[in-house]
Amino acid sequence: MAIKRAQLAGAVVLLGSATPSLETQIRATEGRIYQLLQLPNRINQKPLPAVRIVDMRQEIKNGNRGIFSRVLIEAVNGRLDRGEQVLLFLNRRGFATFVVCRECGLVLKCPRCDISLTYHFDGRLRCHYCNHTILAPGRCPGCASRYISHFGTGTQKVEEEAKGLFKRAGIVRMDSDTTTRKGSHARILNTLREGNADILIGTQMIAKGLDLPKVTLVGVINADTSLHMPDFRAAERTFQLLTQVAGRSGRGDIPGEVLIQTYSPDHYSIIAAANHDYEGFYNNEIRVRKALGYPPFSHLALLLFTHEDEEEAKKGALLAKEHFTRTLARTGMRVDILGPAPATLSRIKGRYRWQLVLKGARRNFLKELIGEFLTALENSRPAFKPVVNVDINPQGML
């Protein structure tokens, strides 16, 4: 939107980021659209924080199955002893990410969404997509067993364990559960700035934009949270998040430190983030994208078909594939059709979701192809029942 407005007004747009997207970077480095301007140093020449990767597989082998590695516990205690502040990052809220019966294996799911309910510390199970909420049952609703267990880790669980490990520390948490009221975001930050808290625990909302000079240690609880998502941008998002949250450490006079806990210590995105090496990440990721033919070496169109009846959603996606196959055979243009298939989140708010992905070299041709399909759809209503959402070059595939 900003770029389009600048074109209309004849203005200059300045895009600033420590972690530009691959599409932006390739346009800048090749000089096709953008001019690349680099700022190699931090403001006031402050050094970048030292980053260490902590292999959580070794922690398990050494008998530690907790959320915090021994290295992180020692580092937090050291910073607290010196009157400094600590930021703990986990991009997942709640207490436990899913609840399962150990007798029959039932996972408690939202009745309206194809997603497990997240256990929160107030004893409720909540869907983070439609906000469906129930009291956590004492017995399994499937077999009446009392053997119900909580698995996974969210920010509430990190907070509880941190309070047990660092008893003399003031701890605050910032996520969408604690910032629902007006002004709560500012109040939490003021608590830290005024020295009334020692540890801030939070999700993505604390990863960038915060300037807390007394924060000298950032602990990433689990760097793998976004790495293994079914999305071709997963490695890029992981690198961006780790780089951004690492930048919160050492912004004052005391040099900063970052500890990244991970079960994938050899992944190039994590290694590049630990080395503050955008160029290294870019070179690795661009090779992967080129080999797979993903953006910036192609354009994608995501078509999402939703309906209360799964068969109708599926039927709509299949009809779309048939239409595109016939059209492409007629025109001779090369476009890959991926799917149709159920979306990763196959039901949200009572609507089933099927998706179809088109991959081609020319963005305008994809738009024409889809425009022709949508026009044909309007002529076939009401026989064609699903709602169709179209996203050209989507930023996420979920």
C-alpha cells in the first residue's frame, strides 16, 4: 500500500528492516526495483549480543527434562545477581498446548475448529481461533478416566516454572492474555522500566520494538516453535524472530547475551541467527527456494474454499482444479496445480476449509486465470456453494 501510494504521489519509500524478506532482498541486491542501503553497525556503535545455541537433546540425555536448560538457569541467576533484567521468549501462549487422556488417547479439541484446546492456568480450555472456552474436565469425556495429562509449553507454564526457579525475582508476562485491557501493554513495560520487575516473559509481541536498556539476557525457550510449521517460509520466519528478539539484549551500557534453546541446533536458520548472519541465511534459503521453485522464483496463488459441509468445500476445490486444468490445456501456459487438499487448519469457526495452490512464473497470468474462474463462478451460483478466498503471493500458507 505504501509503495503504491508513493508511485501515485511521485514520492520515495524507505523500507527498513534488519531481516528483510527474500523477495525484498533480491529486488534490492539485483537493483531491479530497490536501491540497497546498509547500516552495518548498531546505534552508538554498541556491540551485538553474544549468542549461544543450547542443544536441548543433550539436556534430556543428561537427565534434565524441564523447560529451562541448566545453562539458561545459571545465566538468569547471574544476571539477577547483578541487578540486570532478563527477557524470556516463547511464541506460544497458554499453559499447555494440548490435553490428552492417557487411557484412551482422546485429545480435547474445539467442537468448531480442527484444533486442540489450550489449557490455561485459570483451569479453562480455550480455542485460540474462535475463543470457545470450557472448564477443564476432571474426567475424560470419552472414557471417564481420570488419567488426563497436559502436554506442550506455553508462556503461562514458563511463568510458573520461572517463579519456582527464581523465587526472589519479580516476573511479568506479556501476551494476548495479559494485554486485553486498554493500557495494559504500557503498564507492563513501565513496570520493567521502573525496576519493579526483573524478568519479562512474552510471545511475538516482545520480539521487536522494545527498548529496555537493563535487559542484558534474552532466553529463547524453544526456537523450534515456528521452524517445523507446514509453510515454505518457516525457516525465514524462524530466522527473523530469533534475530529480532536477540536485538532486545544489550541495548544499554552493559553488553548483552542471548541463549537459544533448540532441538535443531544444526539448522541453518538457527546457526545464521546465532551468528547475526543475514547474508549466510539468505544464501542458504535462496538455494532452497530456487530448487523447489518457490518465491521469489515463482508466484503463488492460494485459493481457500470454505463451507459448513466438508463435502461442499471439497467439491468446490475439485471443480476449481478441473476448470484450471481445462484452461491451461487450452492456453498452453505452464502453471503447477498443487492439491486440492484439506487446509492445515481444516476447520475454523464451524467452516471446513479446502485449499488449492497455483504456482507459475507470471503473476499477471495467475490473476487473469483466477479472474476468469471467479467470473464463471458467479454465473453458476447458487449451485456453487462454498465461499472462495484468494490470496496472491500469500505471506502464510496456514
